[in-house]
Amino acid sequence: MTAAARSPAMTILPADLTLNEAPAALEGLRAAFAAEGGDVWRIDAAPVAHLDTSALAVLLECARMAAAGGRRLEITGVPPRLAELAKLYGVEELLGLEPALPAS
């Protein structure tokens, strides 16, 4: 899978989104953003299993790209750790993050 895979209606984040993977992930996300149309850019964060604060930087850049392109960013499937980091750094509202529900 590439750094940011795409399904027909959603961009999918990679499983690893740490400092080492952030540049490649961002490159893939830029390409996905350019290739997709519509008013909403949907990103699925559910696959993210390994992350650090670089994940927030990547998602903040996605929010900036969406705003500059006149689109709304919608991030789904947010892992609890990512939501916790966003809350800790005070950016959860900027990203509209809500944690994914735990599996039953």
C-alpha cells in the first residue's frame, strides 16, 4: 500500500504515521487531494496503528490544504491515541476529530 492509499470516496492513512513516515505520507496525501474532487475531502484514519505527534502535523497540513482548496476536511475512524494527542495539543477542534468506537 502507498503512503496514502485511496478508495473511490476516501483517502486512507497508512498504518505507520510517525516522524520517519510523515514526509512520504504527506506526499501521498497531496497527490490524493489533487486527484479527488468534491466539496469534502474524506480521510480514513482507522488504519493508523503507530503514531507520534508528526501525525498531527500531517493532519493539520491536510486541513490547510482543504481550506485553501475550498473544501471541508472530514477525518473518520480516528484511533483513540490520535484523538488523545489532538486534545493534548488543543487541535482536536481544528481537525474535527472524534475517536473511533472500540470494537465490541
